[in-house]
Amino acid sequence: NITARNKLHRIFHFFKQKESLLNVEGLVNVCHKLGTTHTGALIVIERSVPLDFVIATGDKMNLELSGPIIESIFYKNSPLHDGAIVIRGNTIVATRVILPVAAEDTLPKHYGLRHRAAVSITEKTDALALVVSEETGKISYINNSEFVPYSSDSELVAILTEALSK
């Protein structure tokens, strides 16, 4: 029975996710570091809705989240830097992921494809997204297709931690 298998998968996934919690502070720190070098990045954080449908578009990984790994993934000459990474728990589960981008466009023109893709995936799922702009170095946090304002890295850590605890 497919629905029973899906339910079991969701329950197992829920417990697996609670086991290894995301190192939010480490993630924000590496985003800040990427921003200072104007290295673009698109990071999608899976919550309760499995993102297998987008993970399948990229390269599957099983890497424990760390600053140096994220830096090396998004380094401009890295073969993995194009596309998004997907994080499940404290693990990078995919790189070079192609995210769906909504056809209707309400974002101002100065936002690029990374921002549009982040808005789109957070609109279609309960995922969270962090985008580091290559142009400005600014980190954008997108939840439920909305840009969430914050005034400091520590505030970003706090609001991300709160969103992940729900």
C-alpha cells in the first residue's frame, strides 16, 4: 500500500530529522563568509515536506554540514557551484539541484535567479531558503515565499532556529 509506505516514510523521516539538528549558527557564519567574498549561494533547508523531487535533479550527497564543505561547493570554479544545495537535518543531501522557478514574477528585477528559485521552493513546500547574493554579498532569508527581514547575523540565527523548531 503506497499511502501506508508514505506515512511510514514521513514518520521515520520526522524522527531522523530530530536526531541531528542543523547547526544554524555555523550555517549563518559560512553564509556571512561567502557574502564577504561575493560568492553566490542558494541553500534550501528541508523541513517536514520531503524534497526528494528536487534532490533527484542534482547530485545526491551525504556530507555532514561544515563551513569548509559549503565554501568549497560554492567556490566559483567548483563543478558543484551551480544550482542549490539541500540540507536535511545537519547533512547536505544534494548539490547542483535545479529548483522550479514560478512563471509569474512579482519580484523586483534586481533579484536574480537564485532569489526567484528560493521564493518558488518556499512557496511550494515548507522549506526554508538562504540566498547569498553574488552582486551585493547580502544574505536573504526566505520562508513561505516571503523575504524575512533581520538586522544582524545573530538575529538571523535566532529567527532561523525558531522557524526550525516549529
